[in-house]
Amino acid sequence: KPRNHWNTFWVTTNNPTASSEAYQGTSKVPSGEMPALTTEAGHESGLNELLAALPFQLQHHVSCPEDTTFLQNVFRENTLHLLVKIHERLKHYEESKPVPIVDSAAALSLELSTELEGKTASREIKELLILLTEPNMKSILVAHDTIAQRNYDPKLPPLPKDIEDDEDSVKIIRLVKNKEPLGATIRHDEHTGAIHVARIMRGGAADRSGLIYVGDELKEVNGIPVDDKKPEEIIHMLAQSQGAITLKVVPSVREETATQEPRVFVKALFDYNPKDDKAIPCKEAGLAFKKGSILQIMSQDDATWWQAKLEGDANPRAGLIPSKHFQERRFALRPPVATLLIQRTSSRGSSGFRKSFRLSRREKKTSKSMYECKKSGMYDMADVPTYEEVIPYRRQSGAKHRLVVLVGPTGVGLNELKRKLLISDPQHFSVTIPHTSRARRNQESDGVEYHFIPKHLFEMDIQNNKFIEYGEYKGNYYGTSLDSVRSVLSKNKVCLLDVQPHTIKHLRTAEFKPFIVLVKPPTLERLRETRKNAKIISGKDDKGSAKPFTEEDFQEMVSTAKMMEAQYGHLFEKVVINDDLSAAFTELQSALKKVETETHWLPVSWIHS
Ligand SMILES: Nc1ncnc2c1ncn2[C@@H]1O[C@H](COP(=O)(O)OP(=O)(O)OP(=O)(O)O)[C@@H](O)[C@H]1O
């Protein structure tokens, strides 16, 4: 209630009709109810009398005695009367339209103080010095200067009315100008004659306004067309204008988007759900994503929580995701799940990983990789799958093909799929020719079945890291060399290669740009059904004989595939389940076609290396 009355008071004083009503009531004010501050004669008396009369005038709107007392106290308040007095004085000055004599009173005061300080101190000088150094006095002089320099927000002019309908791409920008420069440079385009914003100084007035961008075309300044003007003339116009400047610009959409939307994309190498993340500061603000999702990084300002959007998502609002550094740190602290799994399998005596690098089916070997992982289950920090920066890539016609790497557990069907691809288009697909140190047989030719090289040269090549994988069988070496891959790629063919998964990371280079496919088995039930007539080449005996799949083979295939996914999942661009063979082949074939012809995402380091 009291607040309402207070409001009523201000409304009444601003309303001439109401004031005259108040005046009429003055005669009824009892002498004991007069305000504490007596009014002076002249122009101030009107308002003071009004203040004195108001409690009485409002009396019939007030229902209880406390409200009456409150009102009386408000109107008797000394500060209120002083405010009224100031108001009256200001009104008086306004009539005489004062103009500032100087607009740098603060500087003048400082100058005076410095000069006076050296003088023999008279009482007056001392008093003046004290006065000039008082904070209140200093502030009032600064305020005076601000007003004298008109360095405040003036009223913005109305929007120009003469905007043509078809000019919907034109932007009208009104900036309030103070002494600060705009912080933008302009340039005259010699071909089109247009005036463009050439540069925006970071943190300057134009930058802070968020309204002007590099590339914007300047059409008008304060309603004056600038098409026929030189940049110097425009700068002069801008410098001359006081208060608000109205600019008409044709925005440069491309530049604007570039400034607003950072174009950094990463591929997520892990699954993330903010609902399961205890560390996220706000679960609702989190962004869920899957391994392989492409994320547009919108902000890396915070070291722990980045802001990102899912690529292609129409929703412009970004969500929180853990930063690379933060994710690496907490991954390192996690119990090593993948390591345990692999160790468990290894203790069964058969790792389940591919035992060969697929040479002749008749000559099964114990294989090694040049990159044999010493601590294969462990991640070093650089291996922690977090994010990988990617950019769109499309293979130019005539450019080398990406190396196709197939990975999968023993017996899953890699050879079968490779064979089908080779038959489908022998001109397009090819495989590497392995090296061996064994003697050439009569029906064999060098460089067809194998590259035959002497043992000591083979060993030298091993030392020189020339092999992706190699093995020994009955005292002879067999291996797949990096050069054999290069040879296929240089013939402009697609090279199909299958390797043990831990060698992948050494093939992930700008040169090979590998497209890595995991071939997975279907369920145990489907394996039993589909592999009834199939034969696996046993890796466990040295005879390399083909024999029907056992239940143990199926189980090992399934569990190995799971481990491969858990440990190397982030490296696979495609996962094919080899249930029905021809369906799996068609799926793989179309994936390879897409990689050859469509735009897809590749690590930045493979493109700009
Ligand atoms: N989808 C399928 N349905 C039925 N049989 C299949 C399927 N895929 C592969 N096979 C058969 O399974 C057996 C093993 O296949 P393949 O030799 O291609 O496997 P692999 O992955 O190359 O195994 P390894 O690494 O042990 O040589 C072959 O007899 C093959 O014909």
C-alpha cells in the first residue's frame, strides 16, 4: 500500500491537472500538518505547497491510521524536500540554457592544483586545494566534462523510412559514437567500386557491437550514399558525425558465418552420455554422442568442458562435452577393462587374433609384426581415444585410392570377402604380393606368387622396418612389405590388405589414408547355421589342414571380435557383420564405393601433413 501511494505521488506531480487539484486542497491543510521544511518564496513554493497538501488530499484513499502516518512521514522527509529544491533550481537553469565554458574542467582543476602546490600557502589556497582534491569534487568535474563533451548516449534517431522493399538483405546499424574510434577499416574495391569493411580490430567498438563484419559492403553513412566517395571522404564523414551514426550495409553472409561459427570438427572416438557423467557441471547442458560421431567444436574457452554441436544438427545451441585433456586424464585413471579381457584370453593359450598375414593357405606360418605390441593391452597417453580433428575429404579423380584394411577374428571370412571383391572387378581391386626367403618352386614365378629374396636380405629388410607383418615357417621367412602396398596403390588400384589389429596404427598415415573395416561374426546361433559346410584352416596345428569349425572356434571368433571392438573400435570406419556372405559382400562393396566417390571425414593430419 505505501508503495502505491508513493507512485501516485510522482504521477500526480507530473500531471498538471492533478497538481491543480492539489492546489485547491491547500487551504484545508491544518497548520500542524505542514512539512518540516518551510518553503521559500517564488518559484519553489509551488511544489513545496503541493508536498504539504498531498497527505491531506490522499487521506480519503487511506484506510488505516498507520498508512496516514507513513504518508505524513514520507512527505515531511528532509531529503525529499531537498530533492524538490534541486529540481526547482535545475528547472530555473534550464530556462537560461547554460553552455559549458570549458569541457575539460577536471584537467583544469588538476593543473591548478599542481600550480598552487608550489605557492606559499595562504589559508584560501589551502582551502581551495582541499576542495579540489575532494573525491566528490573530482567526480562532479568528471561528470561535468562528460556532459560538456556530449560523451553520453544520445537519443537514437528514428529508423530511415526510405528502405526499399527489395532491400531485405540490407542492414541498418546505428552506433552511438563517443570519442572512441570505430575500430574498423574500409577498402575500395577497384573492380566493383564498392566500399567494403576491410578489417575489424578485435575488442574495438565495431567488434564489440557484434554488428559489423569484415566484407560488409558500406552503402550509406547517416543517409548519405557513399558509392561515389573515396575511403578518405567516408572516414572524414564518420569522424565528423556527432552522437549516433547510422550505417546502411549489405552484410557479407559468408564472412559473418565464418566469424561466428568456428569450423573445427572432430571425430569422437568414444561413446558419451552426459546422464552417466558425474563430473559434468550441468547434465541438461551436456551433449550425448557415439563413437564415430562428427562434432563441431564451438568453444574451447574452458579447459575442462568444451561446447560442441553434432555435425549437421539444425539446432544452433551447443552442448557441453568433456575436453580432450580432461577425457584423457580420466581415461588414464579408469580400471583397464580392455587389458583384462585380453590377458584372460591370452591365458587360454590362443589369443584368437589372426595367426597369419594370409599368404598361401597351404603354408601356414607363425607370424610376427614389425610393430608387435610389447604391452599390447595398454594404452599410452597418445593412444587414449578421445577426439581426432577431421576435415571433409573427397578423392579427386586420378588420385591414389585409400588403402582398404580388413580386420577380424580368425575364420570370420576375410579371405572370402577379399576373393569376392577381386572377382567382382579385377582391374580395380588388387592384393599385395608377399615376400619369402624360401626357394622358388618350378611352377612359380618371381613377383607372381611371391617376391623371392635371400634370407640375409629378408633379415636386412626386417631390420629396416620394411615389413608390415612377417613370419617364419619351417625355417623360411614370409612377409608383407610396405613397398608391396605402395606398388598396388601406384597402379591406381584399390589395395585390399588384412592385418592384425595392433599394426593398424602404423598404417594410419597420410600416405595410406587407410579405410579400416572390422568384419564381425554374427551370433553363435547364426554361425552354427551358416558355417555348416565351411572349413577353417587350423592355426593350432602345424599342418595347416582345413577342418570343419568347432563350437570352440565359433566362441573364440565371437569373443575375439568383442575384444577387437573394445580395444580398437575407434579406428574402424565400417563394421560389417558376416552373416549371409553375399549380403556382407554387397555391404562392403557399397561402403568402398562411397569412400571412393563421396565426401567423407578424414583426420586433418592426413590432409595437411
Ligand atoms: N558368411 C559366410 N557364410 C558361410 N561360410 C562362410 C562365410 N564367410 C566365410 N565362410 C567360410 O568360412 C571359412 C573361413 O573363411 P575365410 O578363410 O575367408 O576366413 P578368414 O577370416 O580368412 O580366416 P583365417 O584368418 O583363419 O584364414 C571358409 O570356408 C569360408 O568359405
